[in-house]
Amino acid sequence: TIKKETHSFQTEVKQLLNLMIHSLYSNKEIFLRELISNAADAADKLRFEALNHDNYFGNDSELKIRITTDKEAGTLTIADNGIGMTHDDVMNNLGTIAKSGTAEFLQKLTKEQKSDSNLIGQFGVGFYSAFIVADEVEVRTRHAGAAEEDAVSWVSKGEGEFTTEQINKSDRGTEIILHLKEEETEFLEPWRLRSIIGKYSDHISLPVEMEKMDMGAESEDEKEADEVVVPEFEVVNKATALWTRAKSDVKDEEYQEFYKHISHDFNEPLTWSHNKVEGKQEYTSLLYLPKKAPFDLGNRDKPRGVKLYVQRVFIMDDAEQFLPIYLRMVRGVLDSNDLPLNVSREILQDSATTQSLKSACVKRALGMIEKVAKNQKEDYQVFWDEFGSVLKEGLAEDYANREKVAGLLRFSSTHTDSEKQTVSLADYIERMKPEQDKIYYLVADNYATAKSSPHLEIYRKKGIEVILMTDRIDEWAMGYLNEFDGKKLQAITQGDLDLGGLESEEDKKAVEKATEEKSDLIKKVKDYLGEKVSDVKISARLSESPACVVSNDGGMSLQMARMMKAAGQ
Ligand code: ADP
Ligand code: MG
């Protein structure tokens, strides 16, 4: 038996609670969405786990959520008959935040005194949002398969501590009892609750039930004195899985709410793509692009991928087998009719069905991004600014789609004269000189350095646009992109000056002449620099600066050399 125990919250939880209550207060009704969302997840998990555990459903197989209120006690209860939690689950899920990088992120927010719902929302506020409206939260939960007396209670005032205790619970699942703050009694009103559920939870496939509204047909004194009133319930949401509905049937707001449910993102998505495919392969995919990068986007190992269903049964979150790492910003649902219900991560790994679903998902995802790039230029800029550096990884990671990915890239260039990355390779090609046959680019540590590089002098003089790259991964990523639309890409800091058709005979002659005339000078410089350089040459590259360093064609670039050095190589 586990006796009553008091535990203290992990520091991160305390910080989160503090920040959240302040920053989300104006949007407090979302707590209900979060709790319903969790109940729906719990139902999904039960359906899946029950495939391997015959006893999990027992005689209680109609999964649902019930929302009830008690005006006298001032409580609002959200009850589900989903998977429930064991004592360990409770300890792990309600009291800690497991996400790596959380501590730093919260520290930063706390320091900057930022109470910005967008920032905190990147986080997925989840269960803890209950404390926006409640001064005490009680969780009573019994895991599927556990005995009646092996249930657990968790109680907290959200002030740094919580208690757990072993209890009796007659039915499976989780009950969240909110003791509402005095000023939050509006959440005891059925009409208020129904309107919130309609707004946020129509897309949840699980029925959400509330007590039938008494229209006052029968007044108090008409009732028999000893009549026991058994409350009747009715379903108050649409309760069909959103992705199974016809596109024309789903409102934008529903798509948006569904996104929040599956992504745990607080912001609206940028766009989505919903597709039902029948025939040789049968699946439905609903993919989203977020507007805001999560705080841990840089982490290539963070959970990513789609929520996987097989024939409507939830299989797993973050199924990463269906999207490559560079598309880790894409969220969504994939529902396959071809995979077996008992599929595991290991089986997914080497299944041919997975492979073909993956290429289909990648195609959809890239298609969706291309569409935004083409039709919603401003939105695309938002997307690029958040996720551009991640998308670039695709040049290296996705050989088959390299040209597509390259078409999505945006850069700063000498043409726009701005640090903002807005120029596409197609834009560049459109502006190329008639005699020009290469796309010229320059990689530097930062924009200021790039802009004032002496290497640009000759290009400026001749009015040739040069793409300026300053992202950490540019050098590496560009190593994979030799050509775009049949045009070679040329780093202007590498090799002999090569202006293709743009070089004039005069320039060449001038260089030859100078090389002859200044051979003494060249020799002196070479002697002086010795082993430090492999050659010293006269060049037409510069018009203002006296000299610059150039790397060998095919050799390691200066930028790369610096990166290797920084990495201790
Ligand atoms: P998230 O839903 O993003 O995982 P939450 O803070 O909403 O984060 O919930 C934390 C965890 O608590 C969930 O992942 C789940 O394991 C557990 N949990 C919350 N509510 C329920 C519930 N109604 N039934 C079962 N488990 C739950
Ligand atoms: Mg949640």
C-alpha cells in the first residue's frame, strides 16, 4: 500500500505554473480544451493497449468523456474512462516536465519577465493550465487492468507541492476535479461549458457528454418527493475524428483546433494539407505547418513526426519514420489501412509500406510548403524565418528532392542589400546577365562581413548579383548543391576568378601583363609568406582592396576550415 505522500514539484513546474497563470489569464478557457485533449489521448492509448491486453476494456467499452459540475462545492469535473494512470505514471507525468531544454527556456522567460502567451504556448501548457482557474486540483485515476483499490489520487494547490495517495475507485480512467477559484464560477454554467466545448473540442473523436439541460418542464413540486433523479447525459460535441470527415465538411477553425490538439502548440498553424488516398495504397494524411518554431527546434533528436493511426486506432505519437529530419517542423496525422494493427517501431523501420508512405508524406509536405511559397509570400517569409535553416538540411538529407528543396531556399543577396533572406534561386536566375552561366555566392560568418567582403568588388563593378550566406549550416549544406535549374553554383571565394562569359579580354590581358611586370613583387610576397600559402597570384578580383585570401578549388573553404578549427579538429 502506498500511504499518503507529499512531494514537491520540479523547479521547472513551479516556474511554468507561475508564468502560465499570468500569461494565459486572458485566455483562461483553454484549460478545458487541454483537459479534454488529454482525455482523448487517454482513450486513444487505451484502444491501442487493449489490442494486447484482453482485460483492459472489461465491461466498460464505450469510451467517453463526462463533464459535470457541482455548484455547491464549486467544482468542475472532467472524467474519462481511458487508459488511466498508475502511481508511477502520476509521479512522472504530473509533477515534472521531461522535455530537455525546458529549464533553460523557462529561466530565460522568467528573467526577461516575459508573460507572452505565444512564448509560453510553444511549450504546450497541458494539464497545468487547470491552475489558471482552479485553486486546487484533484486527480483520481485508475489504470486499465488495475484493481479497484489500486487507484491513485493526486492533489495540489499549484503552489509547489502535491500529495499522492492510494485510493479506491470503482471505474477505470481519470477524473480531474477542479476546485474553481471564487472568481471563476462562470465555468459552472452549462451553457458556458458547452460553448467552449463547441469551440475547441468538436474535432475530438471521443464523445464529450454533459447532463441534459433541464428546460424546466417539470417544476420542483410536480416531482414526487422520493423520486431519485438519475441524470441523463447527452453528447455535446461532433465526436468524429476530424481527418475522416470530408474536406468540404471541416471548417478552418476546426482544422486549427485539431492542430492544437495534436501538436500541443498554442499558436494557430500556418497551413495544412488534408488528403485521402484510395486504391493500391489506402491512407489519409493531414499535415500542418506551424507558424512558430518550438524552443527546441535546433535539437535534431527531439520527438518529431506524425501521429500514427491504423484503421482509426491510435498507434503512436511522433512516428518519425514517415518524415525526414529536415521536415521535423511538420506535424499531423497519418491513418493507414495497410499497416498491421500490431505494428511497432521496429516493424515500421523496415516495412515497405512505411517506405512508400514516407515518400508520399514527403511529397505532400513539400507540396504544401511550395504552395505557401508560391501563393502566400508573406506567410512563407514567416515560415522561412522560423524554419529556413532546418529546411536547408534537406539538401544533404534528401537527395531525391534536392532540387525541390533548393527551390524553397531564400537568401540575402547583393541585389536586395538587406539582411532579410528573401531571394530565391529562381529570382536570382531571372536577374542573371545574358552572358552569365553560374550562380555566384559567398559564405561568411555574418551579414556585415559578407557585405563588405573584398571578394565582392569585381562582381559589384560588373553589376553581377551575389548571394550572401551567413547561416551556420550554409557551407555544409551548399556542399551538396552543385546545380540548380541547370546552373552551376560557384562560391566566389574559391578557385581562380571565374566569371564565365562575363570576363572581358581586357581584364585577362591586364592580369597577364601585371603578372609579368610584377613577378619580383610576387616572389617577395611568396618568400615572405612561405608555407602559409600555396600560391600568390595577380587577380582581377579586386578593385579597391590590395589583397585577399582565396581557397583552392575543391579544397576546404576558409569558412569550413574555421568551423573545423572551432570544433577542435
Ligand atoms: P501532454 O498532453 O502534452 O503530454 P499534459 O501536461 O497535458 O502534457 O499531460 C501530461 C501527461 O499526463 C500526459 O502526457 C499523460 O501521460 C498524463 N495525463 C494527463 N491527463 C491524463 C488523463 N486524463 N488520462 C491519462 N493520462 C493523463
Ligand atoms: Mg495535453
